[in-house]
Amino acid sequence: MDEQGLERDVYDVTVIGGGPVGLFAAFYAGMRGLKTKIIDSLPELGGQLIAVYPEKYIYDVAGFPKILAKDYVAGAVEQALSTGAVACLEEAVIGLERLEPEGLIRLTTDKREHWTRTVIICAGIGSFEPKRLEAPGVREFEGRGVHYLVRSLEVFRGKDVVIIGGGDSAVDWALSVYPLARQVTLIHRSKFRAHERSVQQLHESPVRLYYPFYEVKEVRGNHHLEEVYFHQTRTGEEHVVPAQEMIVAIGFAADLGPMKAWGLTIERNSIVVDPQTMATGVPGVFAAGDVVTYPSKFKLIATGVAEAIIAVNHAVVYIDPSARLDAGHSTNIMERREKAASAS
């Protein structure tokens, strides 16, 4: 019971974050027979993939040469909920507290309290805001041609499009948009910091490339964006291109927010974990995905889901030290679950 004498609904594991890693953690926890809950502050599951770039292709998930983020999320959500996980959306976790001697963890959100035996933090990069491009006219045309988040590629069909940035997102947007657009121009102030194959595809595409040392000076238009002015910062050479739409993909400002007060070890806005167990410094609290750091960490969906499996298996043993750490092949796990369900 809680302090008010109300019966607690205690879960075995609560996953904080409903992105691809959190969704797989929930699925695998269900496979291991754990009563599982997902808490996410967004109105729908999928995390950054669905909130920021549902129409962008992703390439680092096994079994798919490429897949639209929204399509991958649809499958990941179906998989996560197939083993019984409960999703609590539009709830931001603001507090985590271990209660002794019960050994339970109380999670406080902006709406209510949740009780759990273990926690797996899969919060991606935490709360995030796109970095703004500081150039005259850019803020005035946000929502009128200037995009930081893209919900549909159709807005670019038949348009002149300018893309700002040189990381994976900027390159991927250029490759996704140019088949629809009339003309795509990419402007970047440095070298590309994207996957080598994507950069090669970009160079082989009809996208007009201005890099390195090119920066936007000003954007202009009437009611809607019409032109982008930019220059070569070393030579002063100036250019102007027509643009009805502009995607700014220069990164995100991330913040772990309330998690920094939970007693976790934080390094450079990431949670330090033991890579053998994915355990944090707080008993019963594990973490996986882009939110964690350890030597030789790679921030990919593929490595994140592997970390989720490690975290779940060690959560099982944390709850019941007599349990098997390795439950064996997934087929065997599911067969045992089905037999147990039919017997009950």
C-alpha cells in the first residue's frame, strides 16, 4: 500500500521511453514473463523517429536495407505490445525514488505515481530541441517554408528545397527529398559527418552541393519563403537560390532534465552504465540506447536493442536471483510462454 493506504499496482519492469530501444525492451521483458509498463512524454509511441522524422529512411536495423521511420515504428509498436506491455503516454517522469525495505521503486510523473521493481531507462537523448539557425529572416519564416521537423515529404513535391547541415539527418533528407523536388541544394560549413555510403550516394545524386565553408547569410520572401542567400566564408563569394522550402538539420540541444537528480552517474549528458549488465549506479535501475555511455559505445538502433536485451535479462535476475540469466533461443522462450498461458 502507498502512504494513502491505496493498493499499489506494482510492475516488474517499467521502461522510461517509447522509442525503438524502449519498445524492444518492453517486448523482450514480456518474453521473459515480466509485467511491463512503458512511460513516455510524447502522445504516441516511437520516440524521436515518429516525432521528428517519420518520413526519413533509416538504415541501421537488421533485416531492412532501408525502411521509413514511421513504418519501422509501426512494426516496433506492434511487437512491443504483443507480449502484454502497457503504455502510459503524455506522462513525463520527473522523480525516481527507491523505497526501503520493500526494495520497490516509485516513479513520479507529472500526472501520478507508478510502482515498479526495476526500471530500464531508454530515453534516447532525453528532452530535445532542434538547434536554430541564426540568420536574418529564418525565425520569421518558421512554419512558412523553414522546417526543423518534417512530418510529410509531400510538402516538398515540385518545390525548390534548400537543406542546411552535413550530418546523417541532413544527408538523409537530401537523398529522400530530391526524387520529389524540382531542385535540392545542400549548404554546409564543414565536411560531411554522415555514413560514407550515404555521402557517396549524395555525390552521385543531382543535389547541388555547397561545402565546405558555406553559410546562410539571409532568407527572404513575402508571405512564404522565396530565396536563400549564402556565401563562401573564406572567399566571400555570394550566391542566391530560389527556395520555397528549407530544412534546417544542424542538430539538437539535448537535456536529461530531471534524470540528473536521480542519483545516476552522468558524463557529457549520458548515463554511465556497466556494459556487461547495463546497470546504473542505482540498484534496480538499468539503461540502454543512446542515453547511455561506456567505453566503445556506438549510438545505433542495432546496438541499442542489444543493450535492451542485456538490461532485461539482468533485471530478471535482479528480481529473482534464482532465475536463469540466459533464457535461451527466442523460439523456446515464446513456446514456454504459450504453454504457460494455455495451462492457466
